[in-house]
Amino acid sequence: MSDIAIKAEHLSKRYVIGANRQRFHTIGEIIAHKLSGVFMTQSTPAASDATLLKALDDVSFEVKKGEAFAIVGHNGSGKSTLLKILSRVTTPSAGRAQIYGRVGSLLEVGTGFHPELTGRENVYLSGAILGMRKAEITAKFDEIVDFSGVERFLDTPVKRYSSGMYVRLAFAVAAHLEPEILIVDEVLAVGDAAFQTKCLSKMGDVAKRGQTVLLVTHNLGFISNLAERAMVLQRGQVKFVGNSSAAISAYLRSIEDNKGSCDLRGHANREPGLTPSMTSVRLTDKDGLEKQSFSVGGEWRLELEYASKSDVRLMSAGIFISSAAGLGVGSFDTFMCFPPPHRIPSSGMIRLYIPELLLCPGEYFVSVGLMLDQHHAYDLVRRAISFSVETSDLYGTGHMLSSDHGLCVFKGTAEILT
Amino acid sequence: MSAETSPNRTSISTQVAQPTVVIEAHRSWWELELYELWKYRELILTICWRDIKTRYTQSMIGVGWLLISPLFTIAVMTVIFSYWAKIPSDGVPYPLFVYSAMLPWGYFSKSLERSSTSVANESSLITKVYFPRVIIPIASNLGGLVDCVVGFVLVIAMGLWFGITPTWGILTLPLLLGLAFATALAISLWFTAIHVRYHDIAAVTGILVQVWMYASPVIYPLSMVPEQWRVVYSLNPMVGVIEGFRWALLGKASPDLLLMTISMVIVFVILAGGYLFFKKMERTFADVI
């Protein structure tokens, strides 16, 4: 008996993109292409490297039986393509994968739901499409309905459901799929907070039952809670495979390519509808050297450059620090530092100093923003830059702090009274 | 994969279990994966049931339309082709004559139109979950058979009205339905696979169905086709299907066995080719859909 659930060897997926793509959707396009070929002295190269998008490039990894394995990566890193190949939705261009066990894949919530059919009918329909036998669905029907909490509307067409009810019923069906290998893509990020927690604990149960789980998510909190091992994908290639906390650090480092500065122009995490005016952010130590990793208790500085129109009356510039799992740690801005009237120049640079960074080792995100008043942002980029905190002997006692100590560091003293 | 040793890993596990699924870049064309179809038989029926169910939701008369709309078609055809154009009908009352052919023909043309767009219509499924893609055109063609069976009731009732009692030939109807299904599936497998890539095929289907009807003995009897052209004519597989239905439902003029055999061989060839073509094309469905 092998202990491997999934073994992927040199998986690659290439798409032909750009002007040269040989994909035509109407006969007219084909004819036009054939005609243009007649007048060309040499045939166009089949697909040059420039027009080939390597969605996946030589990806190899193994997932053990009963393991919860996570895949992290930015948009376009190839993680969805990988899941599609492993769930047999699409085929690889090269390489092979062996799968040992029955696979259930959830690439979407509500796969196969038909709006005209009732909730009851959709449970059977979606269940069958996800690979359940009718007898299996009948056996679990009450459990599914119970989990979803929509029993009163079972005989109503789902097109009349609220989006929350729809998602709950859809997830309930999916959650009761009991394959040996479960492939999940981001679907956890659905529903309200309470339902998300319910989904999360259900996923935890799945992992505990000894089923293999392959999970793709952006939520690093889920990964550290659920997964034992994780793989980081970057531009279709494997950057890291290993235990999940090390993978999270590797992922966060890959975000900025280990740089302590970031160009904010055209940043993907800018809040929509605002005026892009912050241009760059830079993290430095007390000597002004650009850094990405800081030690516990060391000095931390942030430089924010911005340029807005001269008639804009800005109130303040500030930051918000959050943990890798998305938990807020604290915020700090010019509003706090200066007495009224609160006014900063319409363009320039702001430097924020935190003389003692009292955060436990781990990865942190910094969001930066410019405020017009206490309620209105002028420009805001969430999770603009990340930094890591490395352990140090803060107390001078040889005790090294770790991420197990929480987020906050108390630089306190103790007295033993007898 | 056969049992193999993995010396560089662990010496204890010398036997590697057979993988459930092997995903590879290339698949040989002879891997038909027909067992997959059997494994997914419940899904075929479920999708079929969904198609039928959703076709008649929010419809007051529902299945009643299956009886009402052919009555109008028959009336129009009888007036135009029988009273006006004086097309003969081998001694059978023309309404009955035309309807017994309209049943398989209507099934065939509707199936072709419905199933050629079926895979593209299921793009949300195709890009999200695995199942043998061929299930979709199969379910789509299967669903139309229900309409056909409802039509039998009408044709038998009409027969009794005109004083024609069913003969034992009616027992072959399940077989003939099977042949009609195979014919419709054979053609639609080609069309469906092409449609995913080139949507033009939807327009082609419309034209083809029109022309094809006049190339089949729907509104006129086979006896009107000159003797020397019969064999060429029967290369059209719908000729065998329609003649079979007429014989089974009306009990007149037993079908030409040579003609039926030609039809069946042609259907089998197109079906086998269509299946292989579909299997070849389905590998890129999720990427191009």
C-alpha cells in the first residue's frame, strides 16, 4: 500500500496568447487566416516563446495520504490551472500526475445548481455532478439540509433564494462529499463570518478523518490552521514546498521579492474609487538602510512618498499593520503625532518612526493611506508591503520569542516577592 | 503502471499501488473509456431528468404542448402537401402518414439543434468539474426520446380514429427508438465537438436540418424515389429510421431489409467516428469554451 495520494511529475500547461494565437471562433476567421497565409512568403512560427504563456512550468510535488496540503500563490501563479489539471477539468501540455483515490473537487460553490429547480432537486443534481451516488445523497440528505439551515425552503426554486441561502445549501452539498482526496479552491471565502467558521471546522473534520485535502486559498490564516504542508507557486513554478509556516514566510517574501520598498503606482491592492497619489513606500532601520526583516525590539521606520494636486487639503498620512492571518495589530499616523490643526502638505514625504518594534516573530502587512478627514480616505493601499520580524533576545535572558507567543510583545519586568 | 520498486525511497514499500487516475499530456486514440460512461450512468439520467424538468417548469400546459404543437404541424402539412400538392401517401391517410414520420424526424432535428449547443451551454460545469464530457450530448439526445414516446400515444389514437389497428410491429418500437437515438447521437457528437470551438456550426445545423428533411421520406413516400436511386438515397440514415417507424406504427409496406441494414451500418460508422472525434476534442474543451 502506497502512502502517496497525489504524485505530480513535471506538469506543464502552456497557452498560446497574443496576436499570433491560432484559435479561431468563426469560419470567417479561419478563411481570413488561410488567405493571409497565401500572401506570406514564410509560414508564421507555430508559437514563439513570446506568445506562449506558461501557466504551469515543470511542477512536481507529492501529497501524502491523509495530509492537508495547501497551495499559495498570487493571481496568475498557476494555482487554479494546477487544480484544474488535478481535477481533470483540463489536460496538461506535458508531464503526468498519478492520483491514488477517489477525487472530489470543489472549484466553485454551487456547481451544477439550476435556478429553476427546487432546493431539494438541486441537492440531488449538484450531488450527482460532484460525483455522489443517488443512494449516497439520500442517506446524507437530512444531514445536508440540517447543515445548510434552509429546510423551510427546500421546495422553493433556488432562483428565489437569497444569495446567502444559496451559498449555504451549495456548500452543504459539497461539504458532504466524502472523497478520499478533496480538492478545494478558495470556496471557503463564502457566506457570513458565522457560516465561514462552520465551513472551516467542517474542513478541519475532513482533514482529521484521514482524508487528503488539497487546498488553494489566499487566506493565510486558513493555511496555518488547516494545512500541514504547503507549496508556493510563482509564475507557474514551484518556489517552495515544505511545512506550512515556512511556506507562508516564503510566500510573503515572494510578494515583494524580499525588498523593503514598493512602488505604489498601479498597486493591485489600491482601494477602488480613490485618487492614486501615493507613489512609494520604503521600510528602513535606524540607519536609513532599506530592510524587509526587523528584529523584535529594533527600530522600524517607514517612508511614504506622495504627490497630490496642490488644491487638495490632506489631513493626515498613516499606516495600519496586520498579521499574516489578517488580524489587525495596530495603526499609527500623523494625526496622532501632531496637535490640531491637522494638515499635511499636498505632496512630499512622511517618515514614521517606531523606535521599538514590539511584535512577535512572524510576517506582517502594512496598509498605507492618506486621509482627507477622519472618515474619508484620499488614497489607500491595503497590504501595500510586508515585513518580517525575526526573533531576538529582547529580555537579555536568552529567551527567544517566537510566533507562539502571540502578536504583541510586552517589554515588561517581573519581581518575585516572597 | 505495474508494481515497481522504488529503491531511492523506502525499502519497506516495494509495491506501489495502482493509481486510480493517471493524468497525462497525451492519450491514445484507442482509449475509449467506455467503462467511464457506465460508471457515470446515474449522472446521465440525472442531467436528462434536469433537462426535461426545466423544459416544462413555469408552463401551464407543460407536456400538453407535446400533443398540441404536432397537431398544428400535421394540419398545415396535410393541407399543403396532400390537398394542394397531391403528394401520395401509399394509401395511408396523409395526416397519419406524415405524423408517423414527423415523430422520428422531429426527434432527430430537435436533438441535433439542442445537443450541438449543449456542451457550450454547460460551460460552467465543463470548467469546474470532471465527468466524461460525452455525457452531455448523450443526456441531451436521450431527453428528446420522452417527447417521442408521448407522440406514440397520439399516433396510435389517430390510427384508431382512421380505423388502423396497431400490428405486432409496434413491439419493435423500442429497437427503432434505439436506432433513432443512435442516429441523432452519431451526428450530434460531431456537431457538438465542433461547436465548442466554432459557433458557426449552430447556423449550419439550422440549414442542414431543413435540407435533410427534404432528403428524407417525411412528407413523401419512399415509393416516389426512383428505383435506381434507392440505394444511394438510403445512405441517408434517417431513411431507415423513418421507414422503420412507419412500418411499426402503421403496419403497411414492410421495410426494405437491405435499406435498413445500410442505414444501420452507416449510423454505426458515423457514431464510432463521432465518438473518437469527440474524445479527441474534449481534452481542450475547458480551455477554449
